[in-house]
Amino acid sequence: MTKRRDFLKYSALSASALYLNPSLLAAIESGDMLKRTIPSTGEELPAVGLGSSATFRSMARSSDASGLREVLSTLLANAGTVFDTAPGYGDSEEVAGQYIGELGLREKVFWATKMNVAGRGGGKANPERALAQIEDSFEYIGKTPIDCMYVHNLGDLETQLPIVQRLKEEGRIRYYGTTNTSERRADQLADIMRKEDLDFVGLDYAVDNRYVEEELLPLAQDRGIGVFVYLPFGRARLWGRVSGVDLPEWAAEMGASTWAQFFLKFVLAHPAVTVVTPATTSVEHMLDNLGAGVGPLPDEAMRKRMVDFVDALPS
Ligand SMILES: NC(=O)c1ccc[n+]([C@@H]2O[C@H](COP(=O)([O-])OP(=O)(O)OC[C@H]3O[C@@H](n4cnc5c(N)ncnc54)[C@H](OP(=O)(O)O)[C@@H]3O)[C@@H](O)[C@H]2O)c1
């Protein structure tokens, strides 16, 4: 009942901006939207969220970014809460913060952002610049605590990890971790996962990019670290591979009616995964992606079939 009441409250707040999908709405009301538990606290999160690099970032930079407001409304009206940004994604954080503020939904969002002033190539971070960047994020996001702050791309962890740890101690953020989407640096991520009490890691995982299954995902389970999955479509890569290819009929057995749901259900079926955050600029795609959080997930045999199917496609 509470969920229904909250939902109606949000609808009343921003009715004209909400995009409701009847089957998703039914799933929300029956409590059928997939949720996962954050290992360090037991808090539950809807397992499908929204990212903001790639196309989202380009639209945020354009003169008319109002489509992003609709995408955010759609996420929040259809049981999603998790939104992933970074100061490195151009204007994404600032534009999204403005729209979410206008919608009156700041408290509903589980907002994960990042910090890193070390630059590419393993440079040292200047702590004053790091703090200035963090204060900008607080201003754009417009709430304290921020739900999660990552050190982006393993950037100078010696300097920057203590900064986010201190923010957590001060109650200014609720969770922290680090991200990496480079197989080359997987060992470095594994080292830090062993040494530090991270709440989350963010990493790249897709049906045709499975290196994280070897060490990182089992390690996250062992160490009680939550996992954000990035690049579930490999940005443009998987779309290129399935261009002109029909979705196999057997995808219906796990409730996937589109390629996006096929790709997202594959990663969600791994038990280490807490949330997947595909980026989109399209309301239709946002609903499609949320649909992956409804209905069955593939079992091991089905996952093997999915891998074999995709591996056989030209890359
Ligand atoms: N190191 C890091 O910390 C790191 C690195 C990479 C990514 N990330 C995070 O992970 C998020 C996801 O990664 P990503 O944005 O690079 O790539 P992605 O989510 O794998 O792919 C995004 C692409 O898929 C398209 N798309 C989304 N939903 C679709 C659907 N249902 N049907 C057809 N096309 C669809 C989008 O286009 P449309 O706009 O047309 O839908 C966009 O071109 C990022 O936005 C970011 O938040 C973090």
C-alpha cells in the first residue's frame, strides 16, 4: 500500500512528465520488480537503473536537453531509483540535478556519482581540487548525503580513497567504492577489493565481455561488495553485433522480448550483480530496460545458450 501511495504522490507531483508502462506498473504494484540487496547494509535497490555517459552525455551538452527530463521521469515513475553520473560526463550531473530538483524527486533517487582529479594515465590527485570537485557534485545533486561516491577509474586511490572514506565517516555520503572498466587493470581492482572495506565496485560486464566472471564477481560475493554493472551493451558494440539479427524465439522463456532485455537479463542473472545502469536518451528505451527487471531471469543452462548465440555472431 505504501508503495502505491508513494507512487500516486509522485504522479501528482509531475503527472505531465511521467511515462507509465501498464505492465511495469502492474509489476510495481505486485512487488514484482527485481530488487537486490546492498551487501554492506541490507538496503534494497531496484536492479535496473540509468547511466549517464554515452548518448546521455551528448544530449546534456546540446541546446535542448529536455528529453533527459522525460527519461529521468520515466525511470522514477516505473520503480527505478538508481542513477549513475560523474563529473567526467560533461554536463550530465548538472543537467540531471536541475531536472530531478524540478520534479521534486531528489529524495527518491539513489544517486551514485564519482570523483577523480588524477586524470588519465595514473597521475597524482591534488586534494584541494578533489574537494572542490566533490563540492560541485553536492551542489548539482542538491542533497546530503549523496547515496554513493566512487573514485572513478581507480584514480590515485592512495590520495582519493581516504577522501571518500572521510566523507562517509562525516555522514556526507552513504556508500563508497571505486570503478574500473579496463580488463588490463582488473588485478588492481581485485587488490583494492581485498584490502579495503568497499561498499560497491562499478565494472564492465556484458554477454560478450565476461572477464569479470573469473575473479572480480566471485571476489565481490566473498567480500560482501555490491556491484554496479556498466556497459551492459558495450555502448555501441552489441547493437552492431545484433543489427539485422532476429531475437531467438527461446528468449521468451526468460521473458525477454527485446535485445536490450536479453542483454540486461544476462548480467542481472549473475548473483554478484546488485544493479545495472544502461545509459539512454530515449523514454522508450528506458521502459524497455526497466522491463528487464520483470519476470524470470535465465538459469545457468540458458545463460550458456545466450553466450553461445552471441559468440557465434560476427564481432
Ligand atoms: N569507468 C566508469 O566508471 C564507467 C565507464 C563506462 C560506463 N559507466 C557508467 O555505465 C553507464 C552505461 O555505460 P554506457 O552508457 O557507456 O554504455 P551502455 O549503457 O552499454 O550503452 C548505451 C547505448 O545503448 C543505447 N541503448 C540504451 N538502451 C537501449 C535500448 N533499450 N534499445 C536500444 N538501444 C539502447 C543507448 O542509445 P539511446 O540513447 O539511443 O538509447 C546508447 O547508445 C554509463 O552511462 C555510466 O553511467 C561508468
